Amino acid sequence: MAKKSLAKKAPKETSKKAASNAPAPFDAKNLAHTAIFEHAEKRDHVGSFISVEFDDENRVATYLFNANLAGYKGWRWCVTIAKVDADATPTVCDLVVLPGPDALLAPEWIPYRDRILPGDVGVGDIVPSSPDDARLVPGQSALPQDEDLDTAMAVELGFGRARVMSIEGRDQAAKRWYDGDRGPQAPLAQAAPKPCHSCGFFLPIAGSLRATFGVCANAISPDDARVVSVDHGCGAHSEATFTDLVIN
């Protein structure tokens, strides 16, 4: 335990000794100001002095000045100046413009594939697919019921598509469709006389989503040619018939 305690104290003593031998902070404010003036396009781009910070040995100083630059609200000129020893002449090491705590910053970059929304793709637009899209897997991973092909034969002969939807991609699509305007919670479905699965115009889709979704084929339905859930519905149900008028 005694050795441990001595080992811990040693660095602190060394640090104090180094600090006591460190030269006094130097004043290079005018040098920093002049360096900024030489770099800035106009003198009024250089604002007031903010602060200066020194390293532990008082050999490197960082000066901050307000930057009056159009479009850079809250930014600061940052000048780094070094002095090797007490007799050396201060030298400008670096000069940049950095954002302050309340600076106006550009929004975080979002890749184009994450910014595209439904309706953004128009006639003639091309949206390249990503090789690492989690919604897709190589064609040989296709479920036989989704491709109507024998998996072994498809791989051997090269049939089918290069990529098909992954389980994650199918889950995303199913949730999006089911929670959307053509799912069971849509106002149209809530007011429907019967669900889509009992409608003669309902065409179940093929593959693993067949039990949950189909396509509406009723020309007068607002969902014609669209994917609907089996428990969706509308007023154009094939079995929604009028009852005979009863006269008392």
C-alpha cells in the first residue's frame, strides 16, 4: 500500500515542479490582431477581443476575437501563437474561424437516401440504390413462395432478380402499409360495411404477405389498384347491397 501511495504522489510533485519552472505568460495580442487583419478581406470583419488561453507551460497561446462575417453569426477568429522559450519571438502557428457556443451552424448532413420522401421521385428522376440497403438481400436468398421458383434451380441457372426484399424490408413495408391510409384504422375502413377480405374485388398478393395484404380491383373504390390490408374496407364492398324499402 505504501508503494502505491508514493507512486501516485510522484506525478503530482513533478507537475508542480514543471509548473513552477514554466515561463510567465507572454502578451502577443497585437501580433494576433495583426495576423487576422492580414487574413481578413476587410478590417471591419475583425471584431472585439474575447479571451486568451495558455497551455500548461505558457508556451502556446490561443487568442479569440469576434468574427464579423456575413453568414457566420457567433463565429470567432482563433489565432494560435507559440513562444519556444523566454527569449524567443512569438510566432503565429495557425489562424482559423471557429464557431462559438451560440454560433449559427449548418444543419447536420443527412445522406440523400434518407432525405427522399414519397412524391419526390418524378418523371425522369433516377434514385441509385445502395449496395448496403438493409431492405434488400441477394436474389439467392429469396423465399420460394415469393419468387415462384425453385431456389436451387434459380441459383444454379441464374434465374430471378439480383436482389430481393429482406425480412427487415418486408417488415418495414408491412408496418407502413398496415398503419397507413389503407389499413384497418383508416376512417374509410372504420365506416365500411365489411372488410376487404370478404370483397369480390379483393385480389390477394402473392408471397409471404399474402395472408395480410391484397390489391383492390374495384374501379369505383378510392383504393382501386392499391395495396390494402385484409381488414381494410370501403363503401364499395361487393356485398354491400341495398335492402328493399319497407312501407308501413
